[in-house]
Amino acid sequence: MLVILVGGFLGTLCRYELSTHWSQSGTAFPLTIFTINVSGSLLIGIILTAIIEKLRPTRYLRPLTCVGFLGGWTTMSTLAVESDHLISSNHPEVAFAYVFATMIVTPLVAALGISLAHLLPRSREADEKAPDQ
Amino acid sequence: MTGVALAMSVSGAGALGAVARYLVDLTITRRFPRVVPRGTMAVNIIGSFILGLISGLVAHHHLASVSNLIIGTGFCGGLTTASSAAFETARLFHLSKAGAATITIAAGIGTSCLAGAIGLGLGLIPI
């Protein structure tokens, strides 16, 4: 639980700092959150696959990196409310582009991350644990 | 509030949101072990609703805008996640469950937008 707190703190801090220094007008395509969500999806594909399949079993790595940091880094609530604001301020086309782009690109880069992680060498401990795979 | 104190408050709220996400996700996934993961969808709906409500209250009821940063950017941002939804979708595609994968991502984002709109609408109601 403590490692999730630490990871969530750092992930949120990074997202907050980036969105403070890279703020945009309310009617443009919300590139900041889009970039955050796409990069987080790529990283979770790589890291989670590496943790599950390539590394020796660890207790804290997954809650720290995936549940905490990447969960804190990416966000769905801001995406949802940004889209609602875009629709209510008469920019529904930007809102739909934003939502559809997120819907298509984030799973794709997560799949890309999974494939990239499959290219990594396995640790010896992971081999010993599951020699048949 | 100074910049550093604000950044620390937002991040602290995000840390609490991340732990809340872990607990809600765990509880729901254990109770409803389905192909389309319910836990991530649930936290995203809850967080989007709260953020919508806070945004509405800040815009129309003079709620301090700092609460939008701490509760919205911090807590709701930490509570909700796009990376888990993306990973769960990619995993379902990988298992050749394209239908479940499509539902996971489309319903996940769609319900969040709807929950955000409902929260926003409630926040705009004059009291």
C-alpha cells in the first residue's frame, strides 16, 4: 500500500508539473493529457509484461510502477471532463476526435509495448521458475 | 498557497486516489470476475463524476479553484487511469477476444464521459 502511495504521488506530480508548464487553450485538441495517456499506455505495456513474463517475481515493482506511478500519471477523469467542456463550448468535433484518438491509440501503443517487452531477454530466475515457457 | 505547497497537495491527493483505485479495483474484480474488467471502469466512472461536479461548482458556485487542482487534478487524476484500460484492451485483443476488447475501451471511455457530463450538469444547477 505504501509503495502505491509513493508511485501515485510521483505520477501525479509529474502529470501536474507537465500540465502546468504545457497548458493549452480550452478549445484546442488537449494534446497534453493525450500525450500523457499515450506514453503511460506504452510504458504499462512494456513494464507490466516485463514484470509478469521476464523478471523474477518481485513484491513491490508492480504496485510501485504500474498501479502507482502509471496510474497516477495517466487519467480518464480529465479526458472525460475536457471532452464534456469541448462539447458544451461548441467544439464537438474536437471532443470526438480526442475521444476516438484515445480509444484507438492507447490500446495500440499498449500492444506495441507488450510486443517490445517480448523482445527482452528473460532473467535466469524467471527461466527457472517457468522452464517450459 | 505557494507553488511547492500546491504541487505537494495535488500529488498527495493523487497518491490517495491511487490507493483508493487499488482498493476499489480489487474489491470489484474479486466480486465480479468478468471478461470485460469492471474495476477500472468503476474507478473511471466515479472519478469522472467527481471531477465533473467539482468543475461545475468551481465555474458556477464560486468554489475555490484550488479545489479543482487538489480534488480534480490530484485525487480524481490518481483515482482514474487510462493506462490500465489500454493494457486490459490490448491483452483482450491478444487473447483474440476482439469483441470484449472493443467493449472495454469504448464503454470505458464512453461511460466516463457520461459520468463527467452528469457531474458537470449537477454542478451547474443553481442552488
